[in-house]
Amino acid sequence: MKSEVLFQFISLILISGAIIYCIQRAHSGAQYKIRLIAGLEAIEEAVGRATEMGRMVHFTPGIAGVDGVNAAQTFAGLETLGMVARLVARYGARLFVSIRIPIVLPLAEEIVKQAYMSEGAVEAYDQECVQYLSSEQFAYAAAVMGIIQREKAAASILLGAFWAESLMIAEAGFHAGAIQIAGSANIHQIPFFVAACDYVLIGEELYAAGAIASGNPVKLGSIAGQDLSKLYVMIILVVGVIAITLGSDFMVEIMNK
């Protein structure tokens, strides 16, 4: 076996093993300490502000569906929706969830309904608070902008996959005076969120937020395993830099021979 193939194989085994090990530990009841995410902590503040002002909390899980490469972002957004809906039900605020993809609608409805039930506020649940607006990207964006402006939303939470409509929606929330919390793994949209939002979850912070919000031990264990994988990569980088500095290229030979 060639050295570079062996190195890749060993790396795959170590990374996969770290993730599986952490997931198994999580199943066994191990508690992992996850770094606090400012945007996630700010959600309660945003909902509280909306309650005090008697205005709406807007939430969108992005414009992607539940299949394809962007599905994970949608699910992370939906998991965070559960946390938002529980806070809304607890404080008696008003929630509006805007949906672009039809198949996401029943998922969001059930998540919100279960959140109200868990808070003992079933009578306060209104099925109309979760609405499908349009499958067309910019028609959906225009509808969301109009709702945010007309309702003078006190908080707007955008967590999921976004593209060209990101700045349009964020700008509408900014002009409405809403506290805005946004996050996406589509890095090319992050600058627009940074310009218009109060808190931004960048890249994998979105997935971490979904795991924290859901409290799912498997996902929390997976995050811990990925951190161990990053530590392994950092060690390889440090060893490689030191080796090159000392005039040895053995790491380069191992990986690229």
C-alpha cells in the first residue's frame, strides 16, 4: 500500500473512530460541554423583547428542502424552531413561521404544536402561525419582507440555507427595528447577515445550535467527535510545520509521495 494511501486510511479510521466513540459515550449518558453560542443565547432575549412590545417573532428555517446537500441546514433550523416555539409559548408571545418548501410545512407545524404542548399552552397554539408562502425564491422573499414590515416584527430569526434573498429579508427586519439572529452554512451569504443582523451563526455554528437546541445526545456526541478530529488535523499541521522548519519533509512525503 502506498504511503499516502495508508496515511489517508489511518486518518479516516481515526476520525471515524473519534466520532463513533463520542456518540457511544453520549448514548451511555456522558455529558459534553458545548461552547456557548451568543446568537443562540440571544433568542430568549429576542422573544422576551417581542413579548414586552406585543409584537411578532418571525422565524424561517431557510429556503432549502429536506433532501440534497442543504438538507442538514434545514433540519438544524427546524430543531432551533422547537426551542423558539417553546419560549414563545412560555412567554405568551406571537410567532410567525414562514415556509418556502411545501414539504417543510408539516414538519414545522408539528414542531411548533409539540412545543406548545410541552409548555402546557395548547389552547394558545394557532395553526395559522406556520404558513407556506411561495416556492419561488423571490416571491417568497417579497412575502416575508411584507409581513415583517406590516407586522413590525420585534424579532426575526433566520436559520437555515439562504442565497440571494438573504440581504432582502435581513434588510426588511433591520428597517422594522427587529432584533435579528441569522445563521447559515452558505458562507457566501454571511457578509450580508453580518451587515444587517445583531447576531450571526457562521458555518457549523448553525449545526451546533441545532444540536444544542434539540438536546439530542447523538448530535452532541457527533459535535464532540468532530472537535477531536479537528484536534488531530491541528496536530498534523503543527508537526508538519515543525518538521519543515527543521529541514525535514517526511510529512510531505507521507501525504504526497
